[in-house]
Amino acid sequence: MRRIRLIPENTDIPFLRVHRLFFAISVILIIGSLALISTKGLNFGIDFEGGILIELGTNKPANISSMRATLGNLGLGEVSLQEFGSNTEVLIRIERQEGGAEAQQAAITLVRKALTDDLGGEFNYRRTEFVGPKVGAELIQAGIIAIVLSIALMLVYIWFRFELPFAIGAIIALIHDVMLTMGLFALFGLEFNLAIVAAILLIVGYSMNDTVVVYDRVRENLRKYKKMPLIELLNVSVNDTLSRTVITSLTTLLALAALLIFGGEVIRDFTIAMVWGVIVGTYSSVFIAGSTLLYIKPVRNKSVEKAGFGAAERTQAVESVELEEDEGLKKFANLPSVPDEGGDEVGGSKTERNKSRSNRKAALARKRKAKRRKK
């Protein structure tokens, strides 16, 4: 049975040849995201802004337009309604009222009375929540700390797993993904709440996983092709991992598409954030993470040995061990020849014995080099 391949074998797409173009596009998008966030701002949900949240159920399909008109006449400020899972469940959000807990409770009572009097239906109030401004500010601070701390820990991990140039490239790619995701939410006014903070953290992890796969192949090729130009080496590495990157992204997007279609309004914004994050994360792994190594160049012609934090592999400047200085090879070379039964040394003449010994030394040297490459 013939296998179907999304990406042909031995692709040679010149991604790194046009890296300046994609750098320019990314810089423009990041500047645009910052401009939108600073001018238009993010549409913070009740988690961050504070306010009243009421979840209710009805006996028949809810008339959202009539309910919106009724609550809009109460003078409670911004009121938003949306179906919650099915057409018999409604989620009502009301902005925080001036005053303390008494003012919020009065607003909740007023909403219940208006819905019962004007619409005359029976409502089942399943959840009523109020988030104060202090709690909202604390949640904003906690969300920022979570995102910054996760990126910082990723920097440390990549630093010890590879080396500093790789870590800097990975962090640039992560900041790129986070900024573009927040810019999308600012552009379309999507609600930014705690669920979106969780989505951003997931995007950071997904993008880092993709970047590590590319960087691992780059490191392997740095040892394999020591004289290849860096731009060609990076291009080979990206093409080597392209099939894995595309298949992983597509399978993730299939699952997210199902959530977007069938998940309902409750997780719609979360799913949109994840879909966008997978797209920009794949883009940054191919065009940003690798391209930064052209400017922050890793040191080449290095061996790898166990060192550093947690015995992680870290590239260090270790000169190649000369075979003549290797103790094991010295002992092997100094072994006396074994005489045969007739008293002659095995191997015939002295020239032949020396040639055989040189061949064994060369074979042993090749094995040692192969082991170093595997490590």
C-alpha cells in the first residue's frame, strides 16, 4: 500500500534565503500589535475588570434580543448577553456598579425582577458571581507574572540544553508569538480573561517544543557539516524537520477546529487564541527561530560533553583528542606481538605487523568518533 506524504522527502525549500522579508513582516506585525494594545487596549473580561456574572436557564429557547432590550433600560451600564452552550442557557455580564457589595446585590435583584416582570418566563439562576476591582488587579498581575516567568524559565532551559545563542533565538520567537496573539485580541476586541492567559501559556509551550526540534537538528548538523555555510546548514535543518512540523501543526489544528465548531461560546475565544497560536508558533519556528542564528551565531567545531546544571548537555570548547595522546590507544599500541607455535610473531614481517596495528588503531578511532557523534 502506497503511503501518502504531505511533505515530499528531501525537500530543499530556501526558507532562509528570504529571512529578511519575514523578519520585516514580523517586525511590522509586532509594532502594529503594540500600537493596538496601547491605543485600543484589550477587552478585559470580568476576571480582570470586575463586574457581575449571571448564568441562567430557560424552559424554552431564550429570546436574546428581548432580554438585551429589557436589561439595557435598567441603567446598569454595559450589559452583554450570549448563549451559553445551548439556546436555553444564557450568560449575562454586567459592568461593576459604583459602591460596595450592597450595590452589586441591588443590581442582581433588579435584573432578576426585570426579567421576570417583562418576559414573564421562568428562569433557573444557576450561577451568580461578582469580581471586585482589587481581585481583578491581582489577577492581571498574576497573569503577567505567569507569562514572564514561563518565558524566563524557557530561556534558562534552552541555555543549558543547547547554548546561549539558541536560547536568545528561542526567546525572540516566543515573544513574537505572545505579542501577535495579544495583538489579535486587541484588533478584534475579543474578551481577554484568565482562560486566554492559559491559552498563551499553552502557546509558549507548543512553540518552544517546535523550536527545540529544529534546534536539535541544527546542533546535529553543526557537528556533521563543519565546513558548510551557516545559512545553508540552517536551511537543511529546517527542511529536515519540515515534515514533522507540518504534521504536528495540522493534527493540532484538526482538534482545535472541532472545539471551535462544536465547543460553543464558552470556549470560543480560548480556541481562537489556540488556533492563532499554533499558526504563529509554526511560522516562528521555521522563519524566526532559525534565522536569528544567522545574527547570533553559535560556535562551530565543538564537541559535546556532560556539564552544567542538571548534567544537561551543553556545547563547550573541547579540542579533539589526539589519538596519540589517548591512554587507551597508547596501551593498545604498546601491546607485544603474540608469537605463534613456531616462535615467529603472528602477522609475518615487521612491516605487515605495523600495517595491521595501524589499521586497528584507525578502526578504533572511527568507532570513537561515531560514539561522539551519537552523544
